Amino acid sequence: MRGPGGWWRGKSTPAKFETYTRWSFHFFGVSEIAGVGLPAVGSLGPGLGGVLLVLVTVHAVVCMRTVSQGLDWTRGRRPQPVRLLWTLAALTAAIAVAAIWIAQHGPDREGVDTTAGAVFGVVLVIGAGVLTLGVRDRRRVYAIVAGFSVGAGVVSFPLNVPPPEAVLTMMGVFLGSGLLAFTALFSVWLLDAVYQLDEARETRARLAVAEERLRFGRDLHDVMGRNLAVLALKAELAVQLARRGRPEAVEQMIEVQRIAQDSQREVREVVRGYREADLAVELAGAQGVLTAAGIACEVRGEADGLPGEVQSTLGWVVRETTTNVLRHGDAGRCSVGLRITEGRVVLTVENDGADAGRGGRAEAGRDGDGDGGGSGLAGLRERLRRVDGTLEAGFAGPGLFRVVAEVPLDRTGVVSEVTS
């Protein structure tokens, strides 16, 4: 079972930002209860103060529910909560009127006016600000803020509130609700931008994969298209010669055999070039991809001068570990180090934000097929074994995952050909 930390790390970056936004607005409801609801009991007593506390608590709960449904609506997960918006508006107005009535006709004690005024202002400001989460049109947002501000003044006059106090109340509600409405609109805009950026990154990754597939397909077409056409012509010529009893049919079939063998060799070369990895290119690519994903990446060491089979094998290690950093955990920093010590090449990849509960990287071969030609830690161990290398992977500290690959320079094996 995952703890609270695992639950948080298991979320994507947009989901984390949405959770942060959601609970930031929920905090306004908690602040409403703690800031004006509970003090009302001390100022007005358990009777009238308790009634105000219940009203404020109900208002805070309705605000939290409006926040949740409003954000879900902005993300397209549910229809617009129109009834809930009208309910919140009516409840806000009712509590505001009750607070002003208590200030004018409540107990004649010190602090009653202050408590009632605080309830009046806070309920109107938070209510108007939360309502803006359920609308998209800016004119409606302006109407909500202006309407609550004017309403605060209109309600004040029949209750014999002095005009200067009524005007100040209107200005206070206008500034407070306007600021909260702007915060709500900006938070929704920022949340949409975060989701769009994440979708754009996924689209870019899919396009890169599609482009690589097209390149591989073009290479195979260039190799096989001409050879297959020649094979068809040679085979047809051999058939015609054989039907006429001509001995040249044997020579044509020998030529067909030679072309077929050449085609097989060329296909192997294409596939091998497709599967092999260049260490310098992979190091640069890893730094670029991780940086684009918002992960600080530091690369130390140079790949120049290393044998081809060593570069290819370590290039695969860099490629696979980079993929794991992006897919697992929530890394904020990643370092890749390459060094030569005592006749061995040591590649170290270390990142934070790893989650032991997810287990995708802690177990060898969990991400791959384990057949020696696939991806995953099991596939990497098989590749390293061909050049007498070793691979160690595990947690080096809380949330810190480290992969260490070592390859000897004096006993490099021969990497087997990869065929389709």
C-alpha cells in the first residue's frame, strides 16, 4: 500500500497542479469557518453565535462543493453546475442580510457589530469569488463582482446603515471579491495551460516515434525495393529459360540466390544501424529531453575514444534510464556521469523523485521483455553481459535512484548482430 507521499508522487504534473489549485480554494472555506464562524460564538454567545456558525459552515461547504464541480466543469468532466451556482448565490445573500440584521437589531454588546460585519464581508467576498469558477464569460464575472458589491450597499440602506459605512462596505466587497475573482480566473487559465503543455509534450513524443518509424520504413524500402524488383525479373527469366530447356536458367537462379543473400545482408545492416545507439548522441539527447520535461539534467564526461561496442551498449543504458526517469517517479534532478577508472568505463545515472512503491524501476527487467534484445533493466543486463559488463540498479537514499553500468576496456566482447 502506498503512503501519502506515494499518492502524491503517483500523480502527473498537471494532476498535482490541479490538486494544489483545488485545495487552495478549499482553504478559503476552512478560513471562513475559522476566521468568522468560530469567533461569532464567542461574541454572540452559543445561541445566536451558534446559528451564525452553522450558517457560515454550510456556506463554506457549499463553496467547497462549487469549487470542485466548477474545476471539473472547466476540465470538461461534467456539465456546468448551474443549480449549485444559484444555490450558493442565494445562500450568500441570505447570510449577508442576516449578518446586517444582527448588527442592527442584535444584542447590545461590545464586539457584536464587528463580528456581524466580518461575517457580512467575508461571506460576500468568498461567495462572489467562488462563483466565478463556474462561469467563463468575463462579462458575467464582472457582473457577479459588481452585483454583489452594489447589493451590499442596497441591503445596507433599508437597515439604517449610515451612508458612509454603506459606501465603504461596497468598496470593500468590490475590492475583495474582485481580487478573489481574478485569482480564480488566473488559476483556471494556468491550469488549462499546464494541461495543454503536457498534451503538447505527449504529442511531440508520439510524433518523434512516428517519424522514426517512417525513417526506418524508408530505409527498408530503399534497400528492398530495388532488390525485390531485380529478383522478380531474374526469377521470371529463369522460368522462361527452364521451360525452353536452356542451361542458362541455372546461372540465372544462381544470380537470384546471390541477390537474395545480398538483400539479407543489407536488411541486417539497416536493422543493426536502427538498433545500435551512439553514446555521444544519446548523452546529448538525454540532456535535451530531460531539460524539455522540466528536469534539471547534468552530463559529465566524454564518449570520444571509446570502442564502438562499448559506446553502443552504454548508449542503450542512457536511453533506457532516461526513459525510466520520465516514466517513473517525479524527478526534478538527474545527473549522468561517464568516467574511465582502472581499465573500466563506468556510467552512472542518478535521479531524485523515485518512488519505491511503484516498483517499475526497482526490479530488474520489469519494464522490458527480458529476452536480451528488448528494453528494460533485464535487457540492459543482457547487453552488458555480451561485453563482460555489469549493471547495478537500486535506491541510493530516500527517493534517490541510481543505475551504475561498468564495462571493461581490455575484455570487450563482441556485440551480437541484431536481426529482425
